[in-house]
Amino acid sequence: MATEADVRRICLAMPGVTERSSWNQPAWFAKTLMARIWEEGVLTVKTAEREALAGTDPETYFWSPHHERSPLLVLVRLSRLDGDELAELLEESFLLAGGRT
């Protein structure tokens, strides 16, 4: 089970990523937003695979009406991820947010 602490550790280990508040929640930025706690236990990330992820595992991946106009954003239930899955999602989000390795 992934946690907010895991998100923070993975994000801040990436080059140039900073943490600051967004909508009164912890958020991590590469060039643009790469991840944000949406609510307790739920993380927002960027992915090119939103439809596929939500289609195959809607208990883990989903979006709200707020995210309809942002097709790269998906909500993820942290309790349903292991560390490797979380790291993979955050790496993709980092690149989509303009991060450079």
C-alpha cells in the first residue's frame, strides 16, 4: 500500500521537483504540476493512459467531473498501489509535467 509519505519521497528524489501547496493540499511540481493530493488517500497524477487505466481498474483509477477537461489527469487510490506502481505513475507524470532526467 502506497502512502503520501511514499509520494513525497519519490517526487522529491526527482531532479528539480519542488513541493508546495495547491488547493490547500500537498503538491509536487516539475515544470508544471505533476502530482497533488486530491483528498486523503487519493492522488492526482498525469498520464497518457487515463482511459485505459480507469477502464481496466476503475476501483483504483478514476476522475471527477472537475477533471473532465484535463484528459491527462487521473485520480488514484493510494491504498490500491504498491511502491513500484506508484513510482511508475510518478515517473510518467514527471515527464508529462516537463521534468527532465
